[in-house]
Amino acid sequence: MARNAFAGRIRRDGVVAFRANAMKRSEHIDAILRDWEYRPGEVDARLTRGGDGREVVQLRIDLGVLQMEVEGRPDGTRPGGADTYYDFLVAAAIQEGDAFELSDEQCQDADREFVQFYQRRLCWLALREFKRAVRDADHSLAFMDFCTRHSPSDEWTWSHEQYRPFILFHRTQAAAMQSLDDGGADLAIEALNEGLERMQAFFEEHDATDKFEDDDLVARLTQLRESVRDHFHVGRTLEERLREAVDSEQYELAARLRDQIARRSKTKM
């Protein structure tokens, strides 16, 4: 039998299972790897077309190329007929009720989806596809909330929760940059403030408030906010002025600011 006629697959129990695989010369990706050089330390992504003309996103990695779908689950599968594994699990939890708890196999499959959305989110950020980056970050955050509610153990919960600030960092960056692309520097600052508040809530929830100010991700978002403020000559935003008015019990001023915010929201609809 010809060389490379067997392909290996590692099962969940660690055993390598082999199956026959007749290799065709056309299946190699030599030309892609030759024409798309890997650059260490960079997230190198591109949008291209699949064989049927659909849009796909590709990520160059050290040993090849990852190709992902741009909608739904990045690997293009539909677990149980659902758009994503998260959607599939939500349906299962509704059917089973409050007693629903993730099994070991479901935890492993959830981990796979977290990794897939992380890889695609990196691509969107590199490609300045900020709306798509926000969408994928929101998926991961919602999935994390679900996993926390139905986790089989605190250890498994923390294996994901420890990355929540990192996902919030990506989402906040993307939301702010999208606002800048749309010409709204004040809205970009508000997106950064909202992200910082969500990150602070995480630190408070885990009794680590004293570490918030010194966190590197917090510092980078704060620096970005002040850079946007300086570059676009933005003073305090309406939302910042509203918070100050509420904190100082200037309720009439707070009411006027709320009206201004409401009118602005209507004009942008």
C-alpha cells in the first residue's frame, strides 16, 4: 500500500485509530503555504472564497492554514441541527429543566466551540471586521454564562471564567473601533467605559477589586479611551456627565442629560 495511505485519529481515550485514506495529489496545499508566508507573532488572516463561491475566513498558522465559515459555527457544522453547540445545549437545558448539568462529553464539546470562536475572533480583529468581532465575543460571553449555570464543577467553570476579562477586552476594543469607523468618538469612549465597567464587575465578583487598577488589560483600555479623547478633542460624554450628576445628586441636571441621550439615540435609529 502506498505511503500515507493511513490517516490517524486520536480518540477521547487517547488511542490512535487508523483508517485507510487514498491520498490524491490535488489534496495538498503546497501552493497556499508557499505563497502565504507564516509570520511569527502576527495574526495573519484573510477573507476569500470557498470552492462554491461562499465567503470564508482563513488564518495562517505555523503548520498550515485554518479555514472557517463566516456565519454560525466556525467549522460549519450544525450540532443536533442547531446553528452552534451553545444553541443546541440551550435547547437541551430547556427540555430537561433546572436539573440540567453538563456531562464530561458536553464539556469537551463546549471547549471545542470556545476555541473555534476565539480563533475566528482573532481573525475579525486583524481584518478590522469589528461588528463580527463583537458578535463572536458576545457568543462566547453568553456561552460562558450558560456554562457557569450548568457546570459540573467549580474547576471547570474557572477554566473559562479566567478568560472573561480577555474576551471583554477584545469586545470592548472592537466596539470602540467600530464606533470610530462610524464617526462617533463620543460613542467610542462610552463603549470603552462600558467595557471597563463590565471588567470591574468581574473583579468585584471574584473579590479582586484591589487588582483591577493594576490589570494590564484595564490599563490598555483606559489608555485607549484617553487617546481617543485627546485625539478627537472629546470632553466628558453625556453618559459621563450623567453619572457625575447622579453621584452628586443633581437630579434636575440628570433628567436633562437623560433627555439628551434619548434624543440622540432616536436620531441614530
